[in-house]
Amino acid sequence: MSLIHKTAIVSEKSKIGNDVSIGPYTIIYDNVEINDGTIIEGFCEIGVSNSLSDQKLLTIGKSSHIRSHSIFYEGSVFAEGLITGHRVTVREKVKAGRGLQIGTLSDLQGHCEIGDYVRFHSNVHIGQKSKIGSFVWIFPYVVLTNDPHPPSKTLLGVTIEDYAVIATMSVILPGAIVAKGCLVGAHSSLKGETQPDMVYAGSPAKLICSTSKIQLSDKSGPAYPWREHFKRGYPEEITKLWPAT
């Protein structure tokens, strides 16, 4: 049985699963499917329609948690375990895998693909046409751009491959490819194609060294690949399948 606050407005055309909680003053529009065990906090709008969504269904996977004042447009698909901070905006036609985390005040501009267990910290902007692999970390105030000649009708999305890390306040320019396991240093401006497991930093960003040369601050060993020493928040059945290098 679901728990819907008396002030919430839930369309009769929406599909609400079992054990779903919907908070005060939240609006659930027509074209929405919310799966079992999901929490939608107060003052959210879920399933907003616009001319770009093609009136496709918004699907929120089971065991998700959308925090207050967040807005999701229709036409996106989120697998199980979606978690957001507060005041998140997600536009139409996002396809995301399991365990996505979206930090407070982040903005996904839609029309993008996201893999499994991706982490966006607060104030992250994901431009249209972005393609993001699995186990990617994107830290606060990072911007993924897409217009090489703003304003124009040409959109070149950014590609970020598995296990890559984008440090705070970096700008990834249109069409850039961040290769598997790369680290983009803080305050960088990156364009073009990178090599796997390398560090890029600066404005414009340049190749610095292999990630394997960076040591943990406690001198206990190399910081990268990060998956060799950091597994918090990931299911054990997932981490045991991670490659060692």
C-alpha cells in the first residue's frame, strides 16, 4: 500500500507501485510510472510535459528516492535505485542505469545516456547529447557543454567512459571524449580526445601523467585506479566483477 500525502496531486492516469511514498504538495502528472518502494518528497513535479518529450512515459525505477523541490520531465527512463538531492531538474529523454545519484541543484538537460552507478555531486550541469559510462564520478560545479559555436543549432555531446573522474569546477567542451579511468583535475577546461588512465589538468587541459603515479595522501598506495581501494556505496556483487586495472 502506498502513502500519499493529502495535499499531493496524483493523476489517475499515472501508475503508482506498492510501498510508494509521495510527499506534501507534490504533483504527479499523467504520463508517469513510479515503481515499488520509491520515495518522492514534498514540492516535487514529476512528469512535466513539453514539446520535446514526444509524450513518452517517465519511468522511475524501484527503490528510488527523489528529494524535495525536484522537477522531472516526462520521457525519461531511470533504472532502480535513483537518488537525488534537493531542487534537481531533469529534462526529457534521459536514459539512466542503476544506482544513479544526482546531487542538489544539479541540472540534466535531457537527451543523454548514463550508465550504472554514476555519481553527480551538487551543482553539476549535464548538457544534451552527453554519453556517460558506468562508475563515473562528476564533482561539484562541473559543466558538460555541447555547443561549439554558441548560440547555434549544432550540438556535440561530451562522452565520458567508465571509471572516469571529473574534479570540481571543470568544463568539458563540446565533443570531448574522456577515456576510461581518466582523471580531469580541478578547474580544468578540456577539449578533444584523451588517453585511458591518464591525468589531464589546466586551462586548456594538458596531459600530465599516468594516474598510477598519484599516491594516496596517507602513503598507503596508489590513488588510481580508485576502484582498487574505494568501494563504499557499491553492491558487493558489482565490485567483485570490477577489473583490477
